[in-house]
Amino acid sequence: MKSYPVTLLQIGILSSARAIAAAGLALAVSARVAREKRGPIGWSLFGVGSILYLSLIAGLVLRNRERPS
């Protein structure tokens, strides 16, 4: 199993991105907000959070990848 060194700040940013995506998904499927408002806002939050999270993970993996000698 590979391990990647991360700082506390990076962990905080990753968790925030996951929280944004989860909040967007929860808003998109909830029934407490009017359908006209919840769809665009919820899916937008989900999309932004997901893209942010995946780009951060890709950056960590690519930054710490071993270079061939």
C-alpha cells in the first residue's frame, strides 16, 4: 500500500471539499426546499465539491509520484 505525506491544511481542504459535495447531494435529493431551487443549487454544489476533491487528490498523487532514475 502506498502512502502519501499530507499536511494538516491539505487534510482540512480535502474534508471541506467532501463536505461541499455531500451537502450539495443532500440538498439535491431533499424534500424540504422547493424543487425549482434545490436542483440547480444542489447539483452545482455537488459538482464543484467533486471536481475540487478529485483535482486535489490527483495533485497529491502526481506530486508524490516517484520519478524514474
